[in-house]
Amino acid sequence: MLTRRHFLAASAASAALAGELFAAPKDSDTPSADLEKLGDIALREAKKSKATYCDIRIVRLRDQRVGLRLSPERGTNKTLAVPNVFEDSSFGFGVRVIVNGAWGFAASPVVTPEEIARITGEAVIIAKANASVQPKPVQLAPVKAYRTRWETPHDKDPLAIPMQEKLELLRAAAEEVKKNPRVFGGAATLNLRSEDKYFASSEGSSIQQLILQIYGNVNATAVDRAKGISRSRTYSPTQASAGWEYVPEMNLRENAGRIREEVVEHLSAPPVKPGKKDLVLLPSHLCLTVHESVAHPTELDRALGYEANYAGTSYITMDKIGKRIASEHCTFIGDRISPRALGTTGYDDEGVKATRFTIIDKGIFRNYQTTREQAHLVGDKESHGCCQADSWATVPFQRMPNVWLQAGPRETTLESLIAGIDDGVLIDGQGNYSIDQQRYNFQFGGDAFWEIKNGKKGNMISRVAYQGRTPDFWQSCDGTAGQAYWQQFGLTGDAKGEPTQINSISHGCSPTRFRNVNVLITD
């Protein structure tokens, strides 16, 4: 029995141990020997218990969120600067086994040889219990064995940078926003995440990885007290898997002045005139539409109904394989290897080497996202490497990779897309949205909107949303700009599963045009 006193003492020792375990030299291409020794304990114990498969993940997670907000003090002419710093970390391990054709999983925050042996035994007990109600034995697609080490390419550890330097960076951006007196409040944030993880399996893999993520934004809020309205504008640079050297490229302060003026213009911008219009959607906006209406419905577990209780099902059912669901301008790629994307890694949480694969080819649906357990369900011989858990304490399951909409011809520009529109809207950034459980009917807003009239971009407008049915919407796509305009943007709060797990991934595209879409005026 693990008592509270033993738990606290062992947890403190485990936390101190984490830094040592994951402190292998950066130029090493093999995992830490100490991690491998710990992994071997689980593999040996599982083998003793007649498990046909076992894997262990030892994981250290560190999160840091830094923010600074400038806003007026009520009843005075003073501006208050309110910093906000949050730090969190966790360290532990999880063990999966297959016994009698069924999964068993158990986890613990106490990383010691004795606890690993005990938890492996618990996973075996759970698997045996599950086997009594398992309709069919688990079938895993084959995978190669790897002994390697992989890291997010980086020069500087973001978590090692002094806090004062981070706060000064955010203050400079927020102060730039506040230079216009009509701007009520300005804020800037920076989020840093580090994931050290080690994976070992009974099939021979031993893989150590370090994944770093950085994202942030600058926000401006303007208020018209006479009219009783407020408007906001946000600059969100590309969220990236990178080191601290990426932060200057985010250009937070440089873009703060732009959104300062745009939020004031947004405050007086007239509302959109609703009706059928053509749309040009910028990558900062279209990334969310891709996420909700393409990436989610091509998850195989969703299509099979496994996520119906929480995350829903999918209109892209198994009979849609090989069928047209979008226009010929739409080719979507699942990807876990592109530089700086949030879903990029060396290997997934089943030891499958990261790769890329076609989801939709010129409008024809080709492939679901799969794991080793799912591959045979669609006739695939290998997993697409889409298995991931959000911590050591959670079960790895199917999560989406980065999903890209391929760019159009080189000669297609943003200006040429706009020039082909008589009456339309240009949309930037993300706003409120809703989409049904099958990812079939949707409504999306945005962060900023400009009228397009007679082939030219006009002034800002406001209160814009568009709605449609997913297959009709993607069928209405008649052009996307070339590679020079292609950008990726990240989403950092993708929730799925019960208990809920959170994923971060990137979606990329160029500015893209859609015809005859139903545009609404919002409240």
C-alpha cells in the first residue's frame, strides 16, 4: 500500500531525479542509460506475467505562462501594469500492456524501480479484467525498433531565460498598444512548454525525446462609451516548436502598433451586409476551419463512433474513402515532420517514426489518421503515427497530426484572389465558432474583417460570421495562393477523450478563396 507519507517522500525524490535522468548530453544520439535501466524493469515484469506486449513512457512536463496587462485604474488617470506568472511541472510514468488480447494501463508519479515493478503488475491485472469483456483481441500493426534520441531543434532553452527579460518583452509590446488614448487596454502573453519523454517497448524500441513549444500574442481593446460598445484585435504570431531564439521572430512589439490602429478602426467599422458573398480567408483564420472541418472528421476513431460520447462522430464515414468531398483545389496532408510545427516530433507514443501522408488528394478522400491498433480497420499495413498522450498519467490514443492545405500555383497571389471578387469579405484571425457533432454544419467568426468590392480590398467592417455545410464549403473553394503566401498557425487547446486530454497542433495554408458562402451579421 502506498501511504500518503511514502507518496510525498517518494514524489520529492522523483522530482529531483527528473533533471538527472533527462540531462543527457545534447550531442548524444542514444537515450540516457539510467532511463533505459528503468524502462527494462517494466519490460521484464510484463514478460514474467505473460504479457504479449508492453511499453513504458517516463515523462517530465514543464509549463510556464507569462502575461502582462495594462489597463486604467478606475477613477484616476493612472495605468496599472498587472503581471501574471504561472508555472507548473509534473514527472511520472505510465505502463501499457496487452494480456489475453486486452489492454491494461497504470501510472504513477513515483519513478523508482520498485514502483515501476508494482505499477506494471497493476497494468497486468487491469488487462486481465478487461479481457473478460473484450470482444476481439487487440491487433497491432508492425513497427520497426529504434534506439535513438530526438530533440526539437533549438539553441536556447526557453525555460532557462530570466523572468525579468520575459516581462520586459511583454511590457514593451503592451505599452506600444496603449499609445493611442482610445485603446482602453493592452496585454501581451508568452507561453512556454517543455516535454521530456522516454519510451521503451517490448518490441525493442528505446527512444528519448525533448519537445519545446512557444506561443503568445498581443491584444488591444478599444471602447466607445457613448455607444456602449467595445472591440478587440489580437496579433498571434505563428505558434512554434522551437527554442528561445524564435522569440525575436514573433515581432510582438512591431505588430503591436498595427493592431493598435486596427482596433480603433474596428470600433467605428460598419456592420457587414448579410447575404451570399465570396470569401478570402487568411491562414491565421483558415487554420481553425481546417482544424474543425477537416482534421477532426478524418480521425478514424471519430468516424467509427468511438468518440461519440464527448467529441462526436464524423460525416466522413468509411464509405467516403475514394469519394470526392472537396474541390480539386484542396489537397490536405497529415504531417509530423515539418520544422517548427506544434505536432512535429521524432516518434509518436507507440514508437512509430514520424512521417507525412495524404488525407485528401485534389478533393478525393484517401486516408484517415490512424494508430497501430486502428491501421488494420482500414486495410493499412502501417500506422500513420498518430498516437499520443498529453501526460505520463494518461493513455495514449489517436490524436491528429499537423494538417496542411497545400498551396496553389506560384502565380496565384492574394491580390489575384481578391481581384476576382465583386462582393466579398477578407477575414483574418480567429473568433467565435460552432460546429455540430458530425462536423457537418458550422458557423465561424473572425478577429478582423475587410470589405471586398469590385476586386479591391476596402475598409474594415464588423460583426461578420459565415455558415455552411462542410462538404459544400470545401467544394466552393476555387483557388489558393502560392507557396510564397503559405503559413502555419497553431492551436493549443484541442480537447478530446474521456478523461479529457489536451493536444497542440499546427495547421497551414495560403490565403484561400471560397465562392457564394452565406454571410451573417452577428450581435
